[in-house]
Amino acid sequence: MCRWLAYSGSPMLLSHVLYTPMHSMIDQSLHAKMGAEPTNGDGFGIGWYDDAGPVPGVFRSTEPAWNDQNLREVSGHVTSRLFFAHLRAAIGSSVQQSNCHPFRHDRRLWMHNGFIDGFHLVKRDLVLAIDESLFPEIAGTTDSELLFYTALTFGLEQDPPGAVARAIGLVEQLGRARGVENPFQGTIATSDGETLWAFRYSSAGQSRSLFFNRTVPELRKLFPGREILQEASDDARLVVSEPIGDLPGAWVEMPESCYAVVRDGDDELREFSPRKP
């Protein structure tokens, strides 16, 4: 399974998050501890919002993250207040740039760790459910990208929690109609550049891991000597598939069947369940 990270807070150099901490994202591309496999070398992607405009920048590659000098170069010069990073471990679909996360539509970013079980059985119906105006934008072959455009069809830009609930509800409806007991597995992050939404849900109730950091003021009290905590803003928030750094007690596991909303330091954790589309 893949690994991903989402950051929201004061502007931060991407390399400080991707490369600097112990067990960083780059280390996890080779030595993940909590995924289905330790190596996530089937490509990577970063997406970030900056002052250039509302549409985020995206850089994706099929190279392993640990071996890509362009990623090190770009992340050492890009500063962002909200960014995504994703390490891909392919399950069945091709290793190609269009299959790397995050995916982008206008100002919206999307990334996913997990899978649609029985995807080959429901793929045609999912494609037909997507709004025809969005269909030409689909460039890859992954279940994650189709789920993104299904959610866009169901109103992701207006109501992200509702759209994700209806998209997963459709996946479960189609899968179970074809005999798939647990059609969906995954964690999802999406953003419009102002708000970050992070979801943890699986049909079997055994979702992929997902964590968020304790508040920065809490961490400063626990670790007063850490310079990075003095530089971070009070509202800085990281959501990760797997904890980074070496601060014991710094991470809280997101509960099963929940989603988080992060915006301007106002964080909320809410229950999540799929809806019939």
C-alpha cells in the first residue's frame, strides 16, 4: 500500500517535512513499517498551494522517491502553507506518471491509499456514473482516479464529506451486487487550498493506518528543546499514513470510520459513513 502526508499551517519548506525528520517520507519509500509492504517505489507525487493562484502546482514521477534528484531539488525550493505528498505502491495498474497521486482538478487535490476490491467488475459502471464533462480529464487507469472523478460528480467541490460518502456508497453498492463482500479500503485526503479533509474508512472496518499530530502548543510543552516546534505555527497540522520523526507521543491515530476537517487552526473530527448515491 501507498504512504501519504498532508500538511496545513504556516508556510513550510517541503524538504523540511519530506527529508529531514527521522523515518521521513523518503525513508518510508524504502522502509515503511505500517504498510502492506515496506517498499513504495512505484512513483511519487507532490502537490502544493502557493501565492501564484488558486490552482495548485503538481510534480509527479514514476521514479522511486529515494532516487529522484529532481524531487530533492524542487522540495528544497518550494514553500507552501498546504501541501500533499504521496508514495505509490502499485496494485495491478501500470507504473506511469498519470497513475501517480495527487490528482488535480481545478483547485482541488486528491490522494488515496487503498483499493477498490473487485475493481475490474465495477469499473465500467463507475466510468458511466462520472459526469460526461469530467470524463475527458481522466488520464490514468487507477481506481483512485476514478473514485476522485466519481466524488467530483457527486459534488466534491461543494460538499466534500457528502461527495466522498456518496462515491464510496456507490462503490459498495456496485461491488456487493457482484458478490464482493468488502468493496472499499482506504484513507483519502482532499483539499481546495483553504481546507484539508482527511478520511479513514473501509467496508470491513479495518482501515489503513492514519495519524495526526498533537497540537503544536502541546508538543512544545513535551519537547521544549526542539527547534522545529518553535518555528512551526500553533495551527500546524500533519496527517500521515505513518508517523514521522522521533517524538514519542506526538501522534494520535485517527479513529475508524471518521474524517477530519482542518482549516485555519480550527480542527474537527467527525464520524463517517457511506451514503447511497
